[in-house]
Amino acid sequence: MASADMALSVAAKCRLVKGNEDLNNETWTADDATAVMRIHQKELEIDDITTYTLHHLLMLMQSLFLDDVIASLPTSDTAPRVRIWIENNVDAGDGYTLMQCDKDMLDVLQSVQVGDKLNIDVQLMMSPFHPLTSFGPQSPETVSDEPKDGPFPIDPQGQHVSPPIGGGMIETQLTCDVFVAGGGSAGIGAALGAARSGVSVVCVHGRPVLGGNASSEVKLHIVGADLGGGRGIALETEAREGGVLEEIRLDNSVCNPQFCAQMLDLTFLDKFRSLPNLNLLLNTWFVSCTVGDDGTITSAVAECQLTQQRYIITAKVYIDATGDGRLGAEAKCQWRQGREAQSEYNESLAMLKADTATEGSSLAFKAKDMGKPMPFTLPSTFNRKFTVEDCIHHKPSRLDYGFWWVELSWPWDNVSDGATIGSNLTEAMLGIWDYMKNSGEMGEDVSQWALEWFGYLPCKREARRIKGLYTQTQNNLVPTPTSFPDAVCHSGWGIDLHNPQGINDPARPPYSNTYVPYIYGTPLRCFVSADRSNMMMAGRLASFTHVAFGSQRVMGTCNVHGQAAGTAAAYAVLHSMSPHDVCSDPNAVWSIQQQLLRDDQFVPGQINQDPRDKALTGVVTASSQQQNGPASAVISGQTRAVFGKGGCMTSQCLPGSNRWISNGLPATVQIVFKEPIASMGQVELILDSALQRCFTFSISSEDQARMPWWGKPMPETVRDYAIEALPAGSNSWQTVLTVEGNHQRKRVHMIGYPDKCAGIRITVTATNGIPDAHICEIRVYEIGNGGKFPVKPKGLKPHPLLDNYDTAESSGERLQLATSPEPKWWKENASVA
């Protein structure tokens, strides 16, 4: 047998069939610089180690090279040298043995036994002094006794990272704390939320880039609770998502003023690559899982067909962020696809009768004025035409970017018929463009406009929804939102229900929208599977009715779902609990809520009560302040204004702007602790990033025109500042950190000041535009006491202005799980899932 103790070959493989039968006539390729020729994909089965077999090999070479290339068998001194690598195809673990053949070709097969089936790589190394077309006998002056190497020799000590492979899949076992299936908006939030909370994460995503519908493959802009700026009043109503998503937006704005979709992909990827405990596997689809006798998921399987890799992933918590609910379906969780009847949850916006129809998928396009006539004719196989009557409810309103209402699902299934839906969407999208270009109904000159980009990957809105410990309904959103003791994120998009027939139903509007008057919270229980105690969900597939889903499905909201689920999963792992156990423990829920607040995620009804935050024990003063921005607001516990129109109910938020606003610059704000603290380990700031504004990546020129602040830091954000410490017993402040050029909202500074400290002072010398300093929060933690997830102090009471129903003590009082009615369909679908 061929051995595996030599360096691996980089040559193309040559496969020869037994007796040289059924060989395809394949051409040789040449590299002019190296004069190397290769033959590909032949197979040789050794039936007899004889000169006859060798001659067949040489005759094959001769026939492919033509007689004027190889004039004779390579048994003479003037023949070109041949190098042949032999790989054993019986034992996949074997590698390559290098055999150099000069005069005697029998040496090629001296280590092979009868019956072996081999892959053989063949390289003919020609002299560089002779052109390929005159590859014949060489003069003694141009021939060396030593074999000639190619132009790119490999270090003899070097090795391939991975050996070349044949068919089949390579299995790799991976172990992590949290497994995330899906890298769209929800998966990004989940993976980053878990990894930043201190656990190991494996995230698989079936596409080549992160972002899902927000990626460069689809180019849909991210919207959320702020209604694209529609739910926004400066210093009164700030509904835009914070946390991970705000960080991504702020970074992408600064590095991507040109609105390049691939730069948003890169921003997503950069966040993942910055975390050594986060293993991202792109082009890798989750495909199956195993469930143990105790009903928990024991492993997940994901495959990358591009690299023939199959991953068996063992985790402690599994998060389904696939959008389609694939993990939940494979785990035999209860799920639903379609619309409930009004009677099931007493929802006035639901259907009279339940059905399986879903909101559709869409295709977008981007067009450009080319400055010259640009005619358009539909390709011959795309013949869908639209008329004025077809466009009564689907009227093209702009030229450069369109259109969310190029949408389809019914009568197809959004999962199994996805390819058919995509094909029909392409026809519809091109048909709409043909109508715009050639119908004469646009009311403006479109002759110079042309398609610049259009998608082939549909933007999917809806598929399965997995049953959780709680199912959120219309009645939790409107007319007034429910105050959930386990709320972990906020939402506020309208109840946006689409016509399943989409553009195939020209007689009816493509959607109906019910305004949600208040920002509302979503309970953690919606993100925890009812059936698998170690499985969670994030995004549009979580436990909502179809009506509630209409408000919860947009990408900004899905991202905060993900951050909440990922953070809760990390808590479960770090405390050796299941997500089920976490949901029933009010102290655990409180700790997760506090961590989310610290990470700048807004949670209705919750404020900072972290007992380790020494800033909360201090007295705050400032060099100047405005009436709507007192210095004391930096320790109010809430980091945004949501008391205004379209904000939170008064029982779920604090009043005021919840930030310090100075009168002019430079300006200082300081906190003197009631008692000196042992040290100043880290200082955390939340700065103003104008959460009332429309602020999101978009390829629409109309959207871009509404965001003149895109491409640079938000003008309200503090740019340059210094942090000073006041040593205990001293009146002299010491500068411990200076920051210049900041554009982020959330800043964490590891100070490491080891001495007793009586106070902290922040001096702001510049913002990114406005003349006053805005700081929403200052936190201070001692060295060694700033880790994740605070422990709830016994006897801690909620803020008197907040209605969060959390009166449980750490003595062990259990949160009673408010369960939704359990309609018959859960059981029916469970049996067929």
C-alpha cells in the first residue's frame, strides 16, 4: 500500500480505469511559466503489476499529448522526467507517497499491491528551454541529472492545513456552551449577546454573509420600534433599538458613508471576528438534531456542502434563529404556520377561520438614471405583463428602489416551495419594471433609467412559529400593553399584516396596518421552547400569534429578541440552569434584565438597580446643566426618553430626558461617593446617539435623503472627554483616561485604578456637532466586582413609579408562569412536525 509519510501533492488528480477502459478524452492544460501539464480525473485499478499496465499509462499520455509531444516511452535518457504521486483510495486516512520516475517506470508501482484502487496525480515536468510545442529530445547542455523543481516550491517542512479529499463528508465534533442556528438579524443578536456574556458560542449560517434580509444578498433596510423615525421626538420619545444593533449602526455609518451593502456585511462580520469565544461557520446550514430520552436536545448537525464538512455540535443551550423555525421543527417542538381564528385568542384582527396562509416573500431592485436612453425588453422566457388595473393597489411610486409589495406566498408554502416562489417573484419584479419603463403610466420620463441591481434571494417574512412558555397575542399589544415581569426587550412596529396572495391579488390592498400606540415589552418566556427545556428561539419564529407576529417580525425588533435570548442563554449556562428553570426564577430573570440594561438594551418597566454600581451611591453635580437635563439623570437608571407621544405607558418608564445636558463646553459632571470605594476598576458610559431619528442602512435614495446625519457620528454624541478619579482624602483630581474621536453610544473603559477613590469626574471638551454635552448614564465598578449578571439583593423593591409586578424576594418565591390558552392546533401540529 502507498504510505502517508511524505508531503502532500498540489498536483491535480489523475484517475485511470482498470485496463484503460472507458477513458474520457480529456485535454491537457498548460502553465506556460512552469511548463507543467496535468491530466484530471482518471482512475487506475491495479490488476497486474506488469510492463503491459505501465504501457497503457504511457500510451494514454501519448494519445493526449499527440505524437509530437511525447515521441517515445520515457525509458531513454532524453525523455522528460515524470513525477507521479499515488494516493491510496482504500483507506481514506492515507496521504501521498512521492515517486520519481526516470528510466524505469516499474518504480512507479513498486509499493502497490494487486487489487488496490488508487487516485494518481500525474505531472510532466518539461525543460524551460524548450517550447511546449517542440517537446522532444533535449541536448545534454539543458539536461541536469537532478530533477528540476517548479517555480513555487513548498518548504519541505511545511504541510497542508487539510489533506485533499474525495467524496463524502468530513465529520467534525464541536463543543460549545450555546449553539445558534442562523446568522440573520436575530442570530447576530443572539450570538453576540451570548458570547459577550462570557460563554462559548458556535453560530452556523447557511449564507456566505451575515445579516439575512439585511445582507447584501437581499438589501432590505432594518426597521423596528421607531417606525423609521415615525415614533421619535427629541428628548421625549426615543424608540430606536439600542445594544448590539445601535453599535453596529453607529460603526457602519462612520465607515460606510457611501451606503455600500457589502460594508454592512463587513460590519456584522467584524463584530463576530472580534470575539475569540465565538466560532462562526458561514455557508453552513443547520440540518438536524438529536433529542435525548429526557426531552432535551443533545446535539445539532450542520453541513457545509462547499467544503464537504459536517459538524456535530454539542451545546448546553440551543437557539433557533433560523427564521423558518428549522431547529424547532427538527427537535419535534410544537409549531404553527399560518393564521389563527379569532376565537382562539380572542383577537379582533385575526381571521374568522384558521388557515395555513403566511405573509409572503419579496424581491427588491435598484435602478439608476444613466443619462442616456436605456430601453428595456423582457427576456423571452419572462413574459409576465402588468396593466393599469393590476397596479391600482400596487402603484410604483418611485424609480430608484422597489418594491416591498412585489410579494408572493399563497398558494405555495413559504418553506418547501421557496424556489417556486422565488422564480415567480423574479417574473413579477421584471414585469413591474417593464410596466414602469414601457407602459407610459409613470407620469415622468423613465427612458434613461435602468436596473442597476436586483435580487434573486427572496426576502422571506414568515414561516413556522415555535410554541414557547408563553404566546404573545394582539391583546398584549393593544389597546394598552401588558406589563410583563419577565420583559427582556422592547417593540413598537405596527401590527403589519400582509395579503398572502400579494401581487397576485390586484383587487385588494397588499397589507393592513394597525398602529400600536405604545412601546411594549416582550416576555422572556416567548423565547423559551415549551417542549425542549434547553432550546430557545429568537426572531420572527418565536412564540407569537400571527397577529402579534405582524408587529414582532421586523429586523430591528428581531435583533433585540436575539440579544435577549443570547444573554439569557449565557446566564443559564453560567448558573447550570436550563432556560425553563431561568424563566421560573424571578431572581434569575432580574439578573438577566439588569445585564441587558447594562448592555444598553431598553426593557420597559426596568431600571438599573445593580448593587455593584457604585455610581448609584453617589451625589452628582455638574459645572452646568439644563432644566430638561439635570446632572442627577446620569444615575436615574434609565438611559433614554420614552415618556412622550408614542413612548411607553407612564407605569413602564421614568419621566424626563434621562440624561445630563450641559450649557456649553467644556463641561464637567462628577459623582462623589457617599463612602470612598476600594478601587475604580471600570467605568461605563452611555452617551446620547439621538435614538429619536431614522437611522439605518438603506439603498433607497429616498431613505438616504432623510438621513443627512448618515456617514458621520451623531452630532449629539460626545467626542472628546477625560475621566478623572478623586483619591480618598485628597482634593486633587487625577486624570486616568483621555478619549478622543468617539462616535459610539456605549463605552466601557477598564480603568484599573487601584487606590481608594472618593469620586469620579467626566470632563467633556467636544461633541460631534452640538454645543452641549449629553451623557445618559455613568456606571462605576470596583476592581474584580464588575462581572456579568448581578445578584439581586434580598429585599430590593421596584421603583415606585414602575409597574413591573416584581415583588419576589431572593428567599425563593417563584414567579407564577402566566400561560396562554392552549388551542387544539398545538397538539395537532406537534404530531406531524
